[in-house]
Amino acid sequence: MLLNLFNEMRAAKVPVSVRELLDLHQALQKRVVFADMDEFYYLARAILVKDERHFDKFDRAFAAYFKGLENLDRHIEALIPEEWLRKEFERSLTDEERAQIQSLGGLDKLIEEFKKRLEEQKERHAGGNKWIGTGGTSPFGSGGFNPEGIRVGEAGKRQGKAVKVWDQREYKNLDDQVELGTRNIKLALRRLRKFAREGAAEELDIDGTIDHTARDAGLLNIQMRPERRNTVKLLLLFDIGGSMDAHVKVCEELFSACKTEFKHMEYYYFHNFVYESVWRNNLRRTSERYSTFDLLHKYGDDYKVVFVGDAAMAPYEITQPGGSVEHWNEEAGYVWMQRFMEKFRKIIWINPYPKQAWDYTASTHLVRDLIEDKMYPLTLQGLEEGMRYLSK
């Protein structure tokens, strides 16, 4: 039975192994969960999925596998075997409830009538006194008021609304193929971390405090230490304006996440491609510019450089002097990129356009060649791959 679920997981690109499938089988044999779809969902996810970025893929695969099983008239034998009904009733009914069951002719009569109505019923039903459904007085269904019936689907006297957790897809924003939000970006930026304690001693050292207090015969001796910070140095250059207007939101989220994660972070803006000057304030881009030569000399080669842009422009903006659409540039854009490549050891380009669209833009090919194919899509997976390269 679970082989098809396993195949759905593999088809959805959830990295699940046979070992994990066997673990799930063993958990079911030990009756960790029993006859409860929601509990089985959580158990399967806990065993089969090792990284939260795959939760949404798991939800889609799980829903695809169990699609249609809620239609009880077609799948009752698979969902509720007779022995399940008997064992659950025998285990959970009180003496008073057992007496009420006898009013319908006993448990065997109740189960027989339940199957008969399943065969006759052709559609979902709610609020009645005969068919299997919800909210009615029929002895079969859920959320109703008949004290002598079979409850289908919900646990306990809920009289509420059932929610299939795997159809809610609460983790779809963690999928490693979707565009990022600030939280997702922070997850991806964890790849680029190198911690050290630096600065003033302003953080409580719990272990040191305990040790010195013990050495002083119980007299409290508080110890402080420098805060543990990410020592990676990051230089961000954002393409702004034109076709990048459609990506302002995600670029803002990237900037926000980087500002939180990196103590040593510098940023500048450019339009389409980098030339002899950049800027930091878009409202003063014409009056307050910074020389790109100065930038190359100001920051050491230990800085990790990240360009963020769609790389979509006319090819001459990269290859020709005067190619800029905003001003006359004495030197071609590719010359400036070569200088960046010569100065800094690690440079990547993050592109908000989907990777499958890159082949349709000649300028994207030029940029990829200039940065030695270190271009990554602005997805969780792409950003993690870029951070992994920078961290080497």
C-alpha cells in the first residue's frame, strides 16, 4: 500500500529513501497511529521528510495519493475494514452506549445497515436523518446528534468543520522552488556564516558565570563576553529601475534579510549594468554617486560580492562604450565587471527571473560568461547554492 505513496514522494522530488519507508512501515506495525488519517499524515511527514523546505512537496504528494479516499462509497473497504469497526466499538463504548446500540438490533445489525446505505448513497449528504453525512440525525456520519450511530471521519463529539491539513499547504512558502520572502531568505543565508566573538563584552557568559561562582564558594561572579557575530563580509549591488521594478518587493526582502544576518554588509545600486559610478540613495542618484574605482579599492578581496539583477538589457549595454541608456560611459560595462572579477575572490549574480527563461536573453548569456557561470535564480534552492559557493 505504501509503495504508491513512496512513488508519489519521489515523483514530487521529496528526497525520501527506502530506509525511511521501512521505518514508516515499522511505526504502523507498532500502531503508533491507528485509523486516523491526520495522525498518519503527521507521522509520515515526521519520518519521510528531513528538511522543512520539502514540506509543501510532501503535502502535494500526500494529497495526490489520497485523492478520492474521502469518497467512502467507493473506498469503504480500504478505509474502514470491519475488524476496525468492531475493535474500536468494543474498546471505546461505555455500558450505556452498548445498551443504546442494542436498540438497533446489535452491532452486527448496525454495521450491516451502514454498508447497505453506503452502496445506495451516490453523493455527499448533510443534515438529514437517513444518509451518511454530517450534522444530521442519521445514525451514520459525523457532527450530528444521533446517540446510537457510527461516526465517520472525525474524532470526538466535535460538531465542527474537518480540515485536511495536507490540503492547506501551510508550508508552500518554504518550497525550494518558489520565490523568497524575508524568512525564507534568512534560512538560505545560513549557508554563509562564519562566527566569531568580537566587540565589547556585552553578552552574559552563563558557563563562565557558573564556573567563577563555583570557584568563589558560591559568591555570584557574573562574567560577560563579546557577542557571537557572523564575520562574513558582504558587498551587495542591486540593479534598480526599468525591468527590475517588477522585483522590488523580493529585492527589499533580500536586503532586509542580509542586513539582519550580516554585521559587515555594504550595498550600492546600479542600473542594468555596473559602470564607472554607483549610488546608495535612489532619491539622489544624480547628485550623490560613488566612484566604482574607489569602491574597488575601499573593500578588501575578502568581501563576498553579490550582484542582484535580471541581466535583461541590450547586449551593447555590456559590450560597447556609450552603451548605457542613462549616460555616456567611457568604458564598456564588461571592462568594469572584469575588474570586479580580478579584485574579489568570490562573486555571484542572483537573477529574479526563472532559470528556464535565461536562454532567451542574449545579455544574460554575456553576464553568465563574465562571472564564470556563477548565476543563481532567486529561489530558496538557488540562493542556497549561491551561498554554498561563496562559503567555500
